[in-house]
Amino acid sequence: MEGRAVKNNGPAGPERESGAIDTSVAHVARVYDYLLGGKANFAVDRAAAERAYAAWPGGLDGVRADARAHRAVLGRMVRHLARDAGVRQFLDIGTGIPKEDNVHEVAQREVPETRVVYVDRDPIVLAHAHQLLRGTPEGATTYVYGELREPAAILRAAAGTLDFSRPVAVMLFGILHFFSDAEDPCDVVGQLVTSLAPGSYLALSHLARDVEGDALAETFRLLNAVMAESVTLRSRDEVAGLFGGLELVEPGVVQLPQWRPEAGTAPAGPLPMWCGVARKAG
């Protein structure tokens, strides 16, 4: 399927529906949008962020800097996968509200024929999905309304754009910490990976329990009380376990600024999030 143009006709898949936008409860995508300076958020999201992130190291300014670092490492990983690892297909689950340097923009700057499928369940993300569908004419970008807790449905919908007999990079950025231990995120990841061809990759980020632990515990105690979603913090070893039997790419599971920083970047202090990239062996 690679190289064949697909029209960017909007959200795809059997769950093509927007749902209602609840402005009475804070939502993670809108809170994150606020932290990054976006406008797709409401008073309830801003109030939740300002109250909870007062406990974050460096306060609201500190978490905004960390949010920017999160976007930056996503870009570095996508560039590495497209430019150095030869990946031509991306499945980005838990996309969030569109920002600058989205996955397709970064990947298609490197390789215009790259094919990208975005997945999210938040209706406000769906309302902005048209911003994700402005890819190159050589490649393809599609949005799928989907729920990571139902990986088989996501894979079926994404198969309209991606060829799963060839390598795909699955991006799970800032989403697995919304799974409790009882929901077994390792099993969910395993269901995705099982369907991938050898040579595929998994890239993920996850909030840390063992970096600035007291401050994070207080932050998410406050956020969990007011958000529709709740967060489970995990240690580096627990995050490494999410990769299962995949082969970790150097430098392994590290804090965001430590994953292949750009040359000349000043060393950063502790940042309470783990990230990594791993390959499915052939």
C-alpha cells in the first residue's frame, strides 16, 4: 500500500462519531492544550491545571516547559524512525488536540510518501481533526475515532490506510498512564504488537512515579479528583516492562531530554516522565 495516494477525507472507521463535548469536567487533552498555549480548552480545564500544577516542580511554568519537552521528544523520535529506521507508516494513538509538528508533519518532511493514521476518542480532538489531515499528496493522513482499550477495532480501521504486512511505528505518547494496573496496559500493548510486522517499532512516554515522586503524587491526586480520566504513575522498570520482548533502541528508557537530544542542547534537570523506542525483531 505504500506510495499509493489516499484522499484525506476525514475521520475513518466504524466509530465515526463526535459525541458530546462536556465542558463541566476537565479533560486531559484540553488541559494539555492549555499548557501548550492552545485555545481549545475551557475554564474548567484551566482551573484544574492551575490548581493541580501548583504542586509540580517549578509550578505552572515548570509543567509548561515539561509539556514542550514532551512535544520535542515526540518530534525527535518520529524523525529518527522516518529518517534513520526507514519507517514509512505511523499509527499515533491518543493523538490529542493538534499542535505544530504533528507526527505526519515531521515524518512527511523527511519522507513525503509516509502514511499516518491518528487515533483518539475525545470529541474535541475529533472537532479539530481536519487540522491533522493536511498531509503531502504523495503520502496519506487519516483520523480514526477509537479507544485504545479496544486495540483490535483500531487495527481494523487503520488497515484502510496502513499495510500491516509491512513495518509500522506505533506511537503511544502520554496515554498508558491513563490505564490502571487492573486494566493491564501490558496486555493492551501486547495485542497491538502481535499484529505488527517484524521491523515495526513502538514509541511511548509515561509519567514517572520515581522522579519528583512526592510532587507528582500530589499533582495527580488533585487532578484525578476533577478530571474525567485518572492517572497511574509508574517507575522506570514498570515503563520498561510495557515494551515486553521488544528490542529497546539506544539509549533505552530514559527521561525525555535524555532521548537523543539535539546537538548543543543544554543539559536539563529531572523531568518526571519516561520514554523509549523499541523494535520488533524479525
